[in-house]
Amino acid sequence: MLKHSIRLMLIAALAFVLLGCDLMSSDDHEDEAHADVAALQEQLASKDSQIAQLQAQISAQPAAATSRLETVMARGRLVCASRTDVPGYGFLDSSGRNIGFDIDLCRAVAAAIFGNGDAVEVIPISAAERGPTIQSGDVDMLARTVTWTTTRDSQWGNYTVVTFYDGQGFMVRKDKNIDSALKLGGTSVCVTSGTTTELNLADYFRQNSMELEAVVFENTAAVVSAYEQGRCDAFTNDRSQLAALRSGLQNPDDHVVLPETISEEPLTTVVPHGDDQWLDLVKTVLYVLINAEAFGVTMANVDQMVNHENIQIRRMLGTEGEFGQSDLGLKKTFAVDVLKAVGNYGEVYERYLGTEGLGLPRGINELWTKGGLIYAPPLR
Ligand SMILES: N[C@@H](CCC(=O)N[C@@H](CS)C(=O)NCC(=O)O)C(=O)O
């Protein structure tokens, strides 16, 4: 072993004598080698500073953002912006309970998450407060007779599913003898601010070369009392709300809703921008309401339906396969909880807007299979 090492050392020494001098004697080569080393050192230094910069950026970033669903679950309740002032959509019943069509949409989402439709905090807001409220992200959902428009979609938040197709109309006192909106030129019209109603009113009068005196108020109660006191000749709003508010007037029969519908008002719920899973979750809950009506699954029969022979019904109720529940962060059987809490779309409609509520016929708000516009993608 030792002998072998000594032999290797002798060979190395000989090689150094024979070749080494020649290699080391070249000044050019030496300069080049120094230049290479210097360049490498420079590159390393610049990499070091890049790494330091990246590290600084990473530590400056906030911890991974919490999803809306996680926030809602940690809070233990859904926060929903809505209203307390319009029968049918959001109003206080005789015991002071906030109920209505819009409120039930919030309850449905709460039931999907918590298995409990009561796990909702409803924050009443005015029409003009809707945009800033949902933009702030302080609420999880906005369900307050909101019309879907492109500007609001880009500015306010993400729109979900149209749950009521409305349109704007006018109400006048019968003794004014006005039978068409086209005869409203030169009259005064009461309207609330921050609404599509106010914008459409101006468009309609301008389009039809009619002179308009808009009397603008901030809230519904002020509009209705101004109209009742005769401070304006007409009152304009979405037709379904006109029907609701007419029923609360002292003598509803003294007032008539004119035949013209001057706009499209697709009413929907809105969620804050920036959380796709949350948007999908709210949409899917609404799709369940619509699909359940199509399948004939109701609040009363949902327990029996879980083992129905129809595969699609079993899938919706979580006894067969998946339709995205786990991706949404929901229990497989969340639809059962939703339907137990509020019933299907038709039941919610009838309770507040239809036969048991405002008495509005389903009309275009029927399921598409019955000639209406209410349609939901398949749950699969
Ligand atoms: N759908 C329309 C109108 C919605 C609406 O809620 N309008 C009025 C009609 S009474 C209202 O609530 N105003 C009362 C308020 O701001 O409190 C929109 O989205 O702008």
C-alpha cells in the first residue's frame, strides 16, 4: 500500500517537472484563469443578491390567504347583506323575524355549510349601499333585489344565478286617468337613488322625448310615503316590488300598475370578487334549489327521496356518487340540509312571491321545462 503511494507521488513529481513548468509559465493562460475566476465570483455574487431579494419578497408576503369558506366556517355563521323593508323579498314578520325570498337564498347557503339555515346574520342595507358593501368583502353574500348589470358585475362582485326575472314598471293613482307609461310626460315620478330604476327612468323619458321630474329618495319608505302624500304623480320600481308595496298602501285599489315593462331586471345574489370556490359554492346551492324542483324533491319528501330509484335524485342528495361537493368543501349530503331548511326553488317562490305571498304568477319565472326561464346546469 505504502509502496503504491510512493510510486504515485514520484509519477506526479515527474509530470510536474516535465509538463507543469510549461503550463505555469504562460502569463496569458494565468490571466485568463484569473479573469474566469473573477467572472464566476461576480456571477455568484449576483445570484446571491437575487436569492436575497427573493427571500425578502417571500417574507414580505402575507401568510397564505384564508378562503371565504374557511372564514365563514371559523365565524360559525354566514353574513348576508339584504333588507327588512319589502314584503316578499326581505321583511320583518309579526314576531320581528326577517324573512323573504332573498333571505331564504342566504338561509340555503348557510344550511349547505352548517346544516342549519339559521346560521345567518342578515345586515339590512339601502339600495345605494349595495355596491360598496359587497366590494368591501365585509359580507359573504348580497341578496337584496339586485339587478345584474355589466357595470355592477365588473365593479361590485361576482354574480351568481338569476333567481327572479323582473322588469321595471310604474304605478299611478287611478284618478289620474293615465293608462300608459307613454302618457307620463311632464309628470313627477318618485324613485330611489342608487338603483337601475333611477337610470332606466331617465333613459325611458329621454328615449320617448318626455319631460321628467324625478323626485329622488334614499329609501323605500320615503318613496312610498311621498307617493301616498301626493308629492309625485307616479312611482317607479321593479314590477314585483310595485306589487308588494301596493299591497301595503292605505287603499291598494286606488292605484294601478301601468302595462309597460320598460327594462329587464334579472335579480341575483352577488359574492365578493376574488374567491372562485366561494362563487361556485353559492351557485351550486342555487342550482340544487332549481334541480330539486325539477325532480319533485321538496322539504316534506326529501328524507324519503334519498333512496329514490332515479340516479340523478340520489346523486343530488348524496347517496350516489359526487357532483363536486368535496371540491366545494361541502358535505356529500349538503343538498338534504338545504332542502330541509328552505325547500326547492318553487317552494321558496310560492312561500314569498307566489300563492302564499305576493300572489305573483310564476310567468317567466317558471322552470324552463314549463315554458319559463329558470334553468340550472346538471348536478354531476
Ligand atoms: N333591481 C333594482 C332596484 C332594486 C331596489 O331595491 N330598489 C329600490 C326600490 S324601493 C329600493 O330598495 N330602494 C330603497 C332603498 O334603497 O332602501 C336595482 O338593483 O337597482
